[in-house]
Amino acid sequence: MGVVLISGVWKPDLEVRLFGTSVEAQNAFRDVMLVFITFASLRLTPRAPRAANQFSFQPMIEVAILFAGIFLTIIPALAILRAGHEGVLAPVLALLTTSGGEALDARYFLLTGLLSSVLDNAPTYLVFFNLAGGDPVVLMGPLATTLAAISAGAVFMGANTYIGNAPNFMVKAIAEEAGIRMPSFFGYMLCSGVILIPLFAVVTLLFFR
């Protein structure tokens, strides 16, 4: 917790290069320290508490494999979306604005949520943020409701499926490892749909109509 707080407050005017990419110094410091703390914990924590808590890396390994596959296969789709109105998904993108170019917040909310349901929320948010113009000043000003629609869709609708958010699948894997029966992929979607879809309809009508 302290490392994360320090990285948020300490902002030196410095960037470092990692694997050919520029990274702000405080973010690089945070990530390196979190990795160090993880390995230190594995090394120093007694085995007895882990055994008593039935600690296992298997759920994390399952989630890592699943999301590695998702991120690899989604790269072409994201590239097509970033092509904007000049790409093959131009008809889909046209749904997000009126003929006069005005953003349709309800559609941003629903389409962002649809993609977030089968992909992690962070890349989904970034894609639709860029589709809405990508200018933070504009999106926090005149298009504030559009930004709210994108944010809400990316975060809320990740709960629609096991793979919408990594913690969903993590909890499933941990529970099954403990011998607790969990719904199937489509069984979970049925349960979440019955509860969440009516709520999302209400949210759309109240905030993004």
C-alpha cells in the first residue's frame, strides 16, 4: 500500500526506458517494488500459514493463461476499432454518433459494456476513449457525459461474464479448487443477465438517455 501511495505522490520529472518503451519513473519504481515485495513474501513467509489457508498459484495461473489468450486475440479487433470511420467497422462506429456528429451516450455505454463483457475493462475503456476523440480536456468538459458512459460501461458490464474481469474468473477458480460447485460459463451469464440487464436498462434511462 505504501509503495502505491508513494508512486502517486512522488512525481519526478524523469522517464526510464523499459523494453523500448518510455515509462514514468514513479510507475517504474512502483512496479519494481511490487515485484520485489512479492518475491520477498514468497521467500520470507512461513509455509505453515500458506498450507493452513490452502494457498495455491493454480487459480492465478489459469487466469494468466486465459487473459494472455484474450489479449493476443483481441489485438486485430482493437486495431480495426482504432482505424475509426476508415476501417471495416465504420458502420458500427457510425452508431455512436448522430448524423451531425453528436455523441450518443446511451450507445457508448451499451457498446463499451458489450466489449467489456468479453475483454478486460482497461483496454475496452482506452479504445472507446479514443473513439470519442481521445482529448481528455474535451471529454472532461463538453463530453463529460460521454466519458461517464464509457467509464460506466467498461467497469459495470465486466460483471456480465467470468472473463469480463480477471477477479470473476479468479474467484471461480479458487472456489472450484476448494471443492465448491460453481455455475458454468453460460450458467453464470444467465444468472448475471437476469439481475444485471434490467439494472443496466435503468442506468441507461436515468443517466445516458
